[in-house]
Amino acid sequence: MNTEKLASLFDNFVAKNHLPKAILEIQNSKDNQQIEFKHGDITEDTPFALASVTKLWVSTIIMQLIDERELTYNSIVTDFLPIKKINGLHHFLNNDYTRKITVHDLLFHRTGLPNVFFEEPFKLATKIIEKDNSYDFEDMLLKVKKTEAHFLPGERQAYYADINFLLLGKIIEIVTKISLSENVEERIAEPLKLTRSYIPETELATIPPYYFEELGYLNRPKAIISSQAAGAGISTANDLMIFLKAFIQGKLFDKRHWDEIKDYLPLQADYAPVYYGGGHMKLHAGQHNLDEKLTFIGHSGLSGAFAFYCPELDLYLTGTTDNIKRSQLCIHLMYIMLLELEKENL
């Protein structure tokens, strides 16, 4: 890898987008060469908010529970959560389809449930920018019940909605009888020897702030803790690299799950050009036909955090651009770096 050229691209990107801090780790598994680019007050061991990259942890635990025969992809959500609690959660054209929702639907964002973080009338993401608010699981259920679904569960459509993973998080806690935080510690952090990866349960934990350009850094511990399985994770570029490799290589669950979760559909228009499989995203980079483009699979988050693997170049990329106002910058950075690395391989 031409580190000098890549460093120049990274520095120019950071300067152009006025990022106070950013970090990118790239590792080539063929020869284990790893390079790192960073700017500002951040190192490979500095914790940052993962936001939706947390979903990779949750997906891992769900697949582990399937391996342990505690549930299946076809398990119904009402097998775990009492119907009295979630009745009316999925309503479409005056009919209730809550009993039709499966673990598969949740993992692949194919429930049709609304994303109340960004949709009217609630738009919770906007309120979180204005003020640090906490919300519990029951609050989220109530808000979703007040909002019409977009399609029937299990249709060949994908609609990204955080409630899907909040439900998966609750299923994990019910099945294992311990908190999601404890599950992450026991099932992911300890086996991989991750020292700075966790889901905070109280405001006493180290919870990094969000950066929102003209508003600067915003401390939002209540909001982050509340997001739990949808996005409460905290980690570092180095820890993420270790986890990402284990996730892609199937070291934490049966590798055969990849035959199931590599079924991708495009998300709704405001998430374009992202495709979604089982618990992870897929994007394409390059100017060729779709079949010839570089792909990268993994997850990004509203915070600017990212963890992706490019199979064509056998490269792993982790880090953060640390900007919730322009969270898409992390994708742009990876495009730039991967296209340069593709040139080197021609």
C-alpha cells in the first residue's frame, strides 16, 4: 500500500471537511500489513460512539443464540415478548400484523416498521440534537404503535428502522436472562480480548460526546444509553478491527450463517445507495458495471463510526469521521481510499 499517497488523500479529506478529529485503520489480511491515519485528539485506543455499528454486535449474538438452538431465524417475536405488550406494534391498512414478525424480519429490516428516529411526527434524532433525552423500550413501542408501518412483515423489501434492533436486544436479554451489556462483554469482548468495547448502562461509564459542526461537541449520555441494541456501543478503531475480522471470518458464530445473511435488498431512498443483508450493510464503489464494482460489507453509524470489509481487495477498514451532522462522510472517505487502493492493484 502506498502510504504516502493514502496519507495525502486522508489529510486532504479531513481538511476539506473541517473535521476536528478522525481515524482510519486499514488492514490487509494477506500479509497482515496495517496502516493508520489519524487527525486531532484521537488514537487507535481512543473510545468513540459506534451508533449503528453496534448492530454488528447484536447480529453476532443473535447468530450465536441460533447456534445454541435458543431461537431460529423463523422464531416469531411473540415467542419471546408477550403479545399484550406489543399488540398493535405493526399495523398496516387497519390490520395488525405484529404476530407475523420473525427474527429474520428484524435482522434484515424487513418488518416494514417505521423509523421513528427520523420520521414524522416524532423525529427523535432532531430532539436529541436539541437536548439530551432518555427514552425506554416502552416509550419506543408506544411511538411505533402510533405510526403506520410501510409494508407487511417478510416482504421482499427493506426499510431501516431502529425498533427492529431494539426488539432483537430485548429478545437477547429475555433468552439469556442477562443484560445486553453483559452479553457483549461475555460473548464478544472477553473472547476477543477487547479492552475498550462496551455498552454503557449508566452515566458513570465513559460515554464520548457527539460532534455536530456549528454546535460543537454535545454530551448525550442519556440518549446513547437509551439506544441500547440500536446504537449504544462504545469502542475504538483497534478493537473494531479485531471484532470486524472475527465477524467477517465467522470466528464468533458458525460460518454457515453467511449463506443466510448475504441476501441483500436496497434500503429506503434516504439511505441510498445502501443495501442491507442480515445485520449488516453492503455498498458498491467504482465506475464499472454493478457486478464489477468494489463492494464493502459491514456497518456505519450516525456518529461517523464505520467497520467495513472489501472482499475484492481483502481489506478491512475501521474508524470514525466523528460528525453526526454529516455521518455520510465516513462512506465518502472509504470510497476515496478504496478506489486509490484499487488502482494500486491494477
